[in-house]
Amino acid sequence: MAETKPATGLSRIFARKSVAQIMSENEKSELKRTLGPVNLVLLGIGCIIGAGIFVRTGNAAALHAGPAVMLSFVVAGLVCACAGLCYAELSSTLPVSGSAYTYSYTTLGEFAAWIMGALLLLEYGLAASVVAVGWSGYVVSLLGDFGLVIPPEFTGPMNHVTTLKDGTTLTTLFNVPAFLVTLVLACLLTIGISESSQVNNIIVAIKVTVIVAFIVIGGYKVLTHLPELSKNWVPFIPENEGEGKFGWEGVFRAASIVFFAYIGFEAVSTAGQEAKNPKKDMPIGIIGSLLVCTVLYMLVAAVLTMLVNYKELNVPDPVAVAVDSMGPQWAWFAMTIKAGAIIGLTSVILVLMYGQTRIFYAMARDGLLPKIFSRVHPKFQTPWINTIVVGIIVALAAGLFDINVLGDVTSVGTLAAFAIVCVSVIWLRQARPDLPRGFKVPLYPILPIFGILSCGALIFTVEQRVLHFFFIFLVGATAVYFLYGMWNSKLAKGEFVTGHEPAANELPHKLD
């Protein structure tokens, strides 16, 4: 481990990984440039389609936008496009295997990297909780089709009053299915599980097939009963009730909710090292996958809100509710859709939790978190204590909290992280204009600035209680940095850290 001059005073919080350090990590890369634009678009579609469309669309329509939730997907897609192009430039300039945490450490400095790490806890950790709650909804619905009923008190968040199908109300205590699936998957990650590309491709195919089947068959049902079902679209944009409920204000509020459906597109930008022609292929991959998914999402939202009145969609399993409304003759289709959603959501929970454990692992290796988070199990060769902690946090959040609160906090954290990525592009352009860039954000600096402003605008559409929690979370994260991270940072103490990511021989069970 090479020594560098330690940072002192306030300069500690601005200590940065040098570009040379980042590049030295990349010199050992043996990745081949084999991905063309079609490969990148398909990669993006596979990563984007997941929990958001199966889980949060109903909440957005029922509480804020009505049938106009279709327009909310367009707004959210535009914001993601700006952030995605910024991700693409950073990944082509600093082509290492890493996350936004790595980019922040290299550009804005250590404190910004710490804050980014905290935000990624919301993007990955709490996102896994949201998906687990959605998974629970589909499992409860599918089991109900076979006459197996889980007591409703144990299928919802703590102290939440819910209305049952017979019109009676009860107070839910704890979401047991969401809690259990998270713990089971945490155990699998602790033991070590390798997801082959073939298995991943199958799961992606199942998710896409479920979406397309819902659009085609649900669309057929809509077209054959159009006079009757078209009433569900009147009015298309419900009258504004204030506080982000309906009207155009509600459309933008819903955009911050369905934004969750686009989480995952960053995977395209991290493939920069393997793109045949980054300057040409990266924007096609990012914009192409976002465009395809936006169209699919709008079609799903159209069919969903036409089959079922939007007021009935404030549930964790809106697609299940819609297919159930098609009648008993479509029972086979309903069960198929639910089973496909459950398979897809299980994979998403696993990948999100995996991502969170590796972010903690990276921060621990840099000295910003206690060493115990980077301790590797001698037999399983996984960061086992780290994984157990993440599993408990995600499981408790899924069991105790309402999906709308969890989803809003996830979206706010992700939007803030995206804004920092946009800032990083601007900083690096000014500080190191000489660096070779495989791809440059077009219309610079307009698009990065628009990305920052649009992310900020969507953040402030959420409820005040979510913003208050977010503020308290950031204050707490900042306190932890100044009490621990600042004094234990290897970089600030002058210790050269050769990379953030787990070494191949330490963590061989990394998911593909």
C-alpha cells in the first residue's frame, strides 16, 4: 500500500481519489468491447423493467394522477435521460467497475462520496424493501386464488387501517411475507449465490413476457368492452384537490413516484468498457432503453387504468387487481401473471440487496465504515456480517412501513444521487477538460443543469413528512461521517487504496 501525504483540517472532506488511481484500476481490465447498440438497449430494458411497473404505478394513479399517470412516466423518463447521459460520460471517462460512489470520490471529494453512499442506501436498501412489499402483495393474491389465506393483519405495515373486499376495516400489524422473503434472500447472499447470465436472461424474459402479455390480453379485453370501460378514463386528469392530489400538480407528483420504475438504467452506463463504440452506442443504449420502457409503461398504465378505476389501485399489487377484474374465465391468465411477477420481483430483491452490501463493502475498505463491514467469511467468501445487517434493515423496513412512504424515500434518495452525478460531470469538465472521454453529454452544460434542476423539482413534490425524514437522515449521515468516517478514512490519512470493488479472489460469488 503506497503512502501519500495525509489530508489535514477541512481538506479532509475534499480529499479525492486521483484520476490516476482510478485509471490504474482500469489498466488491469481485460473486458472485450463486444456490446453494440442493440445489446445495450436490451441490457437497459432488462434492468429497468421490474418492481416499479408491478408495484408503484397503482399508488401513483390512485393517489395523485389518475389515468394521466401515463404522462407521469414521460416526465420521469425525461429526467432519467438527463441523468443517464451524465452517467454515460462519467463511465466513459472513469471506466471502472463502480457506482456513483466511485465517481463522487474522484470528482467532488470524500464527503460527497460519503453522502452518495448514504443516498445509495435509500436507492438500493429501501428499494429492496419496496419490492419486498410488492412481492408480498402478489404472493398473497396468488395464494388466495388457491384458497390459501394469510391473516390480513400480517400482510400490511404497522398500525395501518385497511379496507377488505367485504367492506370491513382492520388494522394491520406487520407484513410477514415481505419480512420473511427478505431474510431468506439475505441468507442466500450470505452463503453465496451466483446468478448465471443464462438464469438472468430467463428471468428478464419472464418479466418482459408478463408485461407484454398484460398489454396484449388486457388491451384485447379493453377494446372488446370499450364503451363500458372507457368510463374509467373520465376524467383523464382528475380535478386538482391540492397538495399534489390530481390535476397537473398531481401528474408531476406522480412522476416522482413512478420514477422508481426507471431505477436500474444506470447499468447501461456501467457497460462503457464493453461498448464497441461508446460515443455512438452509449446514448443509443440509454435513450433507446428508456424510450422502449416508457412506451411499455404508458401502455401498461393505459390498460391498468382502463380495466380498473384508478381509485381502486392504491395496492401493492395493481397488476394482480387488474387481471382479477377480467373475470373468472381469465383466472388462468391472472395466476400466470402473478407467478411471473413473483419470479421477477424475487430476482430484483436479491440484486438490490446484493448491490447494497457491496456499497457498504466498498466504503468499509476505504475506512469510511467500520472494518467489520468488509470482513469476508472464510468459507463462503462473502461479506457476511455486512449482508446480515443489510438483511435485517431491509426486512424490518419491509415489515413495518407503508409502501408509499418507503417508495417516496427511495425516489428522493435516488433523485438526489442523480443530481450529484450531474454535478460531477460539470465539475470534471471544468477541473480536467484534458481527460479523454469516450462519450460526452450533448448540449453541455444545458442537459446536466436541467438534470440537476429537474431532480430537485421532483424531490420537492413529495410529502413534507418524507422530506423531514430525508433531512434527518442526511443530518444523521453527516454526523456519522464527522464522528467516524472523517477520522478513519484511509485516503485522508495518506493511505493509497487500490480500488473500491471486492477483489475477485475475495468475493467470487458476485452476481452477473
